[in-house]
Amino acid sequence: MKKRSLAVLLVAVLLAAGGWAWWQGRGHGDAGVLVLYGNVDIRQISLAFDGSGRVTQLRADEGDRVKAGAVLAVLDTRALELRAEQAQAQVQAQEQALLRLRNGSRPEEIAQARDRFIAAQADAVRAAQDLARLQGIAASTQGRGVSKQDLDRARTGLQAARAQAAAQQEALRLAELGPRKEDVAAARAQRDAAQAQLALLQYEIGQGVLRAPADAVVRSRLLEPGDMATPQRPVFALALTRPKWVRVYVSEADLGRIKPGMPASVFTDSHPDQPIAGKVGYIASVAEFTPKAVQTQELRTSLVYEVRVRVADKSDVLRLGQPATVRLDVGK
């Protein structure tokens, strides 16, 4: 009886020890290794045109790998190109107008203004002589040789001739001075406005080409040639492949065992014997409920902390969204 009781007790102790070992190894492996479960993170770009227009070309399909800067789609920009040509002509016209003001009056224009002034002076001298002659006749004949109307007409002609001479003299002075600073500044501003309009149209034409912002994989092709594109309608959904990291979750009890920069090994079900090296890159400071994708029956209501493990997947083994197991050596 004693031997049977001892045997039963021994079996119970072994079962209890095995159960405790299984419980401890279920989430952590051995005491120096922390095992965490998660998925390769997916980061997505919804790529849309900055402007509106009809799609003429799509150069990528779902599943294609694209490089940063690669052209993925093209819009019809013919109307914008015609407006840009018109703006270019306006810029050239404004450039010539500004150049004319900067150069001032030509020597020929100044000479012409001087000739007009000399001619106006001669007219004024002749008008003065005509008036003096008529006044002399009127004085020698006691007013009978010249009518009053002729004298008034001669005086008026002299005044007009002198005014014309003064006007031509001022015109000559302005021709020699050249344009006003304000006129040059206004012409320059008009030139700059035309250039800005041209630059805007050229920018809008450039936005008619949709380029990949980074190395990525095309997840979805959402429009086809002939569709109308707008900034609110994405054309492609791109998944970023660099850098890659595995998003895992750690309980509060194990939170103090990990730290940023700690080396890690990442395993997948398809390559269980080929670990991929990684490092802990981010540890959340706020707890959250365990996501459904990685929670166990016992941890459905547990609070955990998000951890991102950056991986150096040079062979491109990991796929976005793929389940992965992360092992951390916390015994050191």
C-alpha cells in the first residue's frame, strides 16, 4: 500500500511539474527566451493625381514591384499645354515691353523730339514777327492800315506758337530722361505675373504624370484608361516594402524584459529553420487590448503593449501581413 501511495504521489508530482513547464514554455520558451507572435506590418499608400482629368495611360498592374520615381499613370494634359503656350507668348511680350522701358528712348527718337522743338521755336519767332509788323503798320496809320481782328488773330497765333514750343521742349526733356521708375517697376511686375502663370501651368502639366513615391508593390489598380481621375479618387494602392517590421504584442509582466535595440530572431511557418535577424525598434508607452489576430483564449481581455521589430530581410522572404514568431534573448 505504501509503495502504491508513493507511486501515485510521484506521478502527481511529475504531472504537476510537466504542467508547470508547459505553462511556462507556452508563451516564453525557456526562461531566457521571450516568444512573441504577430504579423509583418502592412503600410499602404493611396496614390491619386493632384488634379483632375481623363486617364490616358496606366503602366502598372496589381502585384508589380515599382521603383521610386517610376511613372505609373498619365493624364490627358493637352488643354493645359495649349494654355502654357499662350502664357509663354505673354511672357515674351512682357519681356520685350520691359526691355523697351529699360533701354529708354532711342537716339533717333531724341533727335526727332529736338527737331520738333526747333520747329516749334521757329513758328513762335515767326508769329512774334508777324505780330510786330502788324502793330507797326497800325501805329503808323493810326489804326487804319490793320484791322483789330487781324491784330487779335496775330496775338492768338503767337500765344499758340509759344505754347507749342514749350510743349515740344518738355517732350524733348522727357525723351532725354527716359521712362519713369514706376513704369519700369510696373512692367517688371507684369512680366513676373506672366512667368508665374506659366510656371503654374507647367506644374499642373507635370502633375498629370503619377509617379511612385517609394519602392513598393502594387496592391490594387483602382482606375482604368478612360476614367476621370480626381484628387479624391485613388488610382493605385501601394504597399511599402522598405523598411519591414513585425508588429508583436507583449504583456505587462514581460515589458520590463525588453528594450529598444535588443536583437531578435523572426521565424515563419514557411521557413521555420531559417530565422531572420532583427532588432526591437519601438515599444509603445500605452497599453491596448490584444488584437484578434494574435490573441489566445486566455488573453482575450488582457492588456498588452505594441512592439515593432525591424528586420533585415535582404532575401525578401517575408510577405506583408504574414504571421510571424519573434524570439528575444532576454536572459543576458
